Amino acid sequence: METGAGLIIFDCDGVLVDSEPLAMRILLATISEAGGDIDSATAYGAFLGKSLASICELLRRDYGLDIGAAALEHMRERLYATISRELQPMAGIDHALRNLKQRYCVASSSQLERIRLSLAVTGLCSYFDANVFSATMVNYGKPAPDLFLYAARHMQVEPADCIVVEDSPAGIAAALDAGMNAFGFTGGSHARSISHHLALEEVGALLVFDDMRELPRLVGALETYKNLS
């Protein structure tokens, strides 16, 4: 593997695209239709950043809810239609991607089809080409480190030379367990509260920022610090 080359690993939902409120709205509707009653704040705390398989397991274990295959397929169809109509890129992401000097990729808990749809709808596909990785490619999704380690191996960069940009505590935990630097991002419309900022700090984010246009400068500052250390 290359060392010192540098790689920025972006989560997709809530980092590249402002999708979390859309996805949560549809997830909560699906839970309600299955007979569950979970409020938005609880759902964000329990499910944010996790794969659908992990969410379904949590629903079975903690709430006694079993979302069947037909309901999951209906949820997927509604979500994709909503993404196609409403999804917006994260403010400032074009500026960040154009000005980063490091290589970058996407590593998301979402299914590959959803990631590619989100990038296409928001005009971000050309930035990433084939460098898109999904939790469906590994045995365990976030907060396990498997996905980030898989992405680093594929991109041929050592974990210590990676910076992960994440909006969820589960994602930050996964990055740290992978031996990577973790930046917390709170610029998404779901993540602007003080409590969310503190949650990312508490799980161990190296720094927390809310303006994606600042990312190239923050990455450069970290590299300068490492070189001087």
C-alpha cells in the first residue's frame, strides 16, 4: 500500500448529500405502518449512520418489530422516488471536491444502487467514478470498521493516512476503530444542534465542522501538523 499519499473517505448521506431527513421520514412511516411508534429524536439517536440490516436487527431486538421483505421493498421504492424529486447536494461540496489535493472516495451504509442514485441526482457522480463503496460489500456495517478498511485496501492507502468525514457517531466510531482520522460534519439539516455536535466530539472526532467549504483547509492543516510532529 501507499503511505503518506492521503485519502479522504466520505460518508454519503448527511455528508455529500442532504438526505437524512428524507430517509428518516420514510423509515418512520414504514415503522408506523408495521405497528411501531418511534419518535424522530429516538430514531436519529438509534439508527443514524447504520446500515439497513443493522436497523432491522435493532428494530427486532429493541422494539419487537419485524419489517418484512415486502415492506422493505415498498420503503425502498418510496425512498428512491423521493430522492429523485427532492434530494440536494450538501452546500459547499462542489467547492470542497474541486479544491482537495488528496484522492477521495465514498464509503456509505446505503446500498450501492441508492448511493449511485444520490450522486447522479445531485451531479456528483463524475467526482467519484468507480470509487464508491457500500456496506453491502462487507460482513458488518458501521459502527464496525470493515467498510472503511475495505475502502482503504481498494484505494491502496494505509488506514493511518485516511481521513473519514462522517455525520454520525456510528461512523466516527467505525473510523476510529479502523485506525483512521475522523472529522465530524454537522452541516446537514439534521445535524445542526449543539447536542449532535457534542455527540460527535464525545465519540472521538478529531474535529467537528459545519461548512464543507472549509474541508480542504482543515485537511491541509492536519497534514502540516503531522509533518511537523
